[in-house]
Amino acid sequence: MNIPRNEILTLGAGLAGAAVLAFLPLVTEGFWLSLSVNIMLYAAICTAWALFSGPTHLVSLASAAFFGVGTYSVAIFVDVLPFPALILIAVAAGALLAILVGLATLRLSGVYFVIFTLGLAELIGQIVTWVQTNFGGAIGLYVFTDFTETHLYWMLLALTVVVFLTGWLVNRSRLGLALRIIGNDEAVARHVGVDTARARIILFAVSGAFIAVAGAIMAPRYSYITPDAAFNPMTSFLVVIMALLGGTRRLWGPLVGVVPFTVVMDFISGHFPNQTAVIMGLAFLAIVYVLPDGVTGQLETLFRRRCSLDKSSLATTAEEGR
Amino acid sequence: MLILLTGLLLGGTYTLIALGLTLQYGVARIMNLANGETLVAACFVTFWLYTGFGINPLLGLLVIGPVAFVVNWLIYTWLMQPLVKRAKNRGMLEVDSILATFGLLFLFQGLMLQAFGGSYFNYEFLAQPFSIMGNSFGLNRVVAFVAAAVIAVSLYLFLYHTDRGTAVRAVAVDPRAARLVAIDVRRTAAFAFALGGSITACAGTLLSTFYTFNTSMGVLFTMKALIIVIMGGVGDIRGAVLAALVLGLTETLVASLLDPGLTLAANYALFILVLLFRPQGIFGKRPA
């Protein structure tokens, strides 16, 4: 494989950064560590979300559904299978759900997809509640493991690294190219022979599987799993806000939104729990009216304008010198 | 029989909600996901007027309808028109309007949560039995159905038998061609958006007479309205009416025969059937 030099440098820097972050639990604990777990959780989910929604411009609200499916994969089988096997089940369940949703909606225009994912988490939550009350006895399942916050943090960090590597590989592959064409102009994509529905479904499955794994990793933290908590629709909306605030043009764009917004939301939900909806509303409006390309996109545009300004001023001095 | 009639009565209110949304999406091209919050806000205002001032909800319609019209007009001209202007194609407008109306959804929901809290509300209005074909129903449900039918029929007459209504339908078919025959597209779109909001608010007022409501149920109703609109075909009035009745029936059937906790699942089952077999709507023609 022919990899350009600057990409190798970025890759090295990213891995080095991840290695440094891995030492965090050794120097801190308690509140800061649990906040870091949250940040790492959203870093993984938002980057996975942007893998699909970035190039295709389809706003997926299915994150909470994938997350819950992952959590339940652990909750159901935790007493009979080792944890790595549970992760694999989460991968399979997340991908399967994504493929089913994709088959129903991704062959049609984008709006159907958004609407379908809007109620998806609530739907699965309802079905799980119904099954548990009618066939399972109690609502809720216990998950007891020996994992501490440190273990969760390391697993989520590893997941984030894997998501980034996957994103990088997808970008370099034919699939990534196909998706970029679809995102820019679907008619063109179809004319050059891209199977648009298939490309979207594959990537949606990849993205969904990662989010399900994040849900599986978080299951031990809740210890008592209920449908309402596992399939909380707020997760989906927070993911969309964070990823779009950061910007989805670059693979690392969502990270720029995740870190500050997780801290802000943690503060708000701790001190003013009734204001979270208002803050989320304002964040959505800010994304649309102030930062349509996210912080990273905005900076990039500014930077480019600056460069072209410099060039044009250079040109005028050259003219004057002549 | 009881189930059938209950379903039909519920479908009447659903029709109005969906008609509001189909005007906003079909004509003004704004996918308004805050539609359900308009509905919930109307529920609370009706409750407040009735319990605070003793104003009959049916008279309340005369206040709430026009107020919702003005508020939605302002929302369209201040918040949506900039998006319409900047959008390069319909897909971009769709994404922008979805995100912007999410913003409104949470903003309104948050404000209502602060004003009224998260608990469930209801009030007693015409809570007496009324018998149709040997079965007794709440009179409030029957009155709500009749009022919804009156509003839906007047909307139909307006759209199909007046010049203004014809202009609205022309913009729904093709905004660019509408301009060629001297229709002020921007004004008509704003008008349709405002009218849609007003109709949804009326649906909220009627719903509150027989339904227990709270601040966070808006999204569920938006979801129902969206499914009805898609099932009936975007911009199709007859389709929306039929689809709303089907949805009301299916919900009542599932709730009374299986489990009331599965109504959303019933909605989704219909949605999936529509997506798989008739994504263009019940009366829609397959695009060439």
C-alpha cells in the first residue's frame, strides 16, 4: 500500500497521543477519571457516527438504539459467556440492526432514514419492556463484573483508536471514495456505477457495530440495566450535537466538539438538571446558524481565506516591484 | 365494533396533526420536527385557559388557532427563510431544517418543562357518556372528532375551491413554475407554514379534551404525524385522512387486543410496510 508521508506522521502522532492518554488513570481517579470515561465514550460514539453521517450527510438518530442493543447484549449473556465474547455479540447485534434499518430506508431518499431512526431507540425500548414484562418476569437485568472505571477507560480508549484506524482505512478504500461521491451528488455516483444503497448500508453497519460495542463496554458501569436507561433517546441527540459542533469534514473533527460539550453537559446536568433541554436546543440552533461546518470546518475556511489573502497581497507587491 | 369506532374517533385528531405537517413539508418544504411541540403547547394553553379562566376549549380554538398562525409565520420568516435562501438544493434544506427544528424542539420542550414541570396533566371537559350504535363513548371524544372533521373539510374546500388555495397547491407541485404564473412563492410558503402550524395547534386543543398530556410527548406525536404523511403521500390530503384513520385504528386494535405498551411498535409496523411496498404514498404514482 502506498501511504503518503504526512499521513504516516499523523498516524504516528495519533498513536503516540493515545499512548499518553492511556497513562491517565495512573495519575488521577474519582471525578476526573469518570469524566474522562464519559469523554472517551462520546469520542468513540461520535467518531463512529461521523464515519457514516459525515460523508453521506444523513443525520442518523439511531445511536441510542445501537448503544442499547450493545448494553443488552452484555446484560443478557453476562453470566454465561466471557466478556470478549459479549463484545462480539454486540458487534453482530449492532451490525444486524443497522443492516435491517438500512434495507428498509437507505434505498429511498434521505428523509425516510432520518424519520425512521428518530423513534428507533424508543421502539426497541418498548419491545424490550414488553418482552420482559410478559415473558421475563422483572424489568431490568443485573450486570456484575470486576471492572473498575480504569478498565472501562482503557477499553473505550482502545475502541476509539480502532474507530480512528477504521475511518482512516475506509477513507483510503474504494468504499470511502464511493461515499464521498454519493455525498456530493448521488446522481453522479449512480452514473459512474456506484451501488449507492449497498455502500451506505455497509458503512452504516460498521458505524452501528462500533456504537453497540461502546454500549457493551458501558454496561458494567450501570450494573442494573433497564430499557429506559439503555435506550435513552437523549444519547442520539447529544451525539449529533457534539459531532456537528466539532465538524465532520475531518476524521478528528468530532473530538473538538466532544471534549468541551461533555464537560459543559456534565456541569449543567449536575447543577441545573432542568436546563439540559434548553441548552441542547440552543446548541442545535447554533450549529445551523453560526457553525454550519462545525468548529474545524470554520477554522479551515478562515485559514484558507487567510492564505489566499496572503497570496493576493504577494501578487500586488510583485506588481508594484515591476 | 367498539374498537373500530374508538380507532376512528382517534384518527380524526390524528388527521389534523398530519394535515398541519403535510402543509409545512409539502408546500413550504420545511421538515418541521418541532411540530409535536406546537401540539403540546396548544394542549397546555387550552388547559390554562380552561382551568384558569373557564374558557371552553372549543372557544379556545378561536384564540389558539390565530395565535399559532402568527407565531408560526414569525418562525418561518425569521428562522426558516434564511435557510431556504442559503440552500443550494433540496437535500441541503432538508438537513438544515431538520437540525434547526430539532433546536426549536428542545428549546420549546425545555421552556415548557420549566413552566409546567414533567408530570401528566388532564382536565374534565364533557366527560359524559354518549352512545353510538349501542356502544358508549366519551362525549368529548365525539365532539373532538366532529370539530376535527369540520376543520379538515374547510381546509379541503379552501385548498380546492379558492384562488389562494390553488396557489398553495401550485407551490407544492413546483415552486419555480408557480413563480411563472405570478404566484408570490415566498409569501405562499410562509402562509402554508403558518396555516400548518395553526392546524396542528387546533389538533392539540382538541386532543387535550380527552387525552392525558405531558411536556415530553411531542416527539411521539411528530413521529405519528410523519408516518401518516408518508403513508398518505406528501401533500396529499385524501391520503393523509385515510392514513390517519388507518393509524388510529391500528393503534387502538393493538392497544386493546395486545398491549397498550406496543402502540409505537404498531406505528412502526405500518411505517415499515409503507416503506417496503408503497414509499410514494397510498394514492401516489410510482415516479418514472
